[in-house]
Amino acid sequence: MDYRKVLDQLVDGELKEFKVEPKEAFDFQRTLRNYEKRQSITGRAMRGGSIIYSAVNSVK
């Protein structure tokens, strides 16, 4: 999966949120750490180990 494209879509408002399952977390985190706009994205940990990422300005 192209996580960089997903991050761009979150920042641009094309996606409201993106859910990352525990088995994908390492690969997603690696992409997020290298993403130049990473301060614009936040994550909420869910029960069971999933994380829901969204743009900072769209978090409610």
C-alpha cells in the first residue's frame, strides 16, 4: 500500500481518517516518520491495537 499517498490525502482533506491495523503499524510508522508534514497528522489509539489517523485540523 502507498502510505505516502494516504498521508497526502489526509493532509489535503481528501480522506477524513485512515485506520491502521496492528499488522500494518510498523510500515505505516516508517512512512509517517519520514513524511515532511507529519505534524499535521495525529493518531488515536483504539482498543485492540488499531490506530485511527486524521489531519490535525479535522480532529473533533
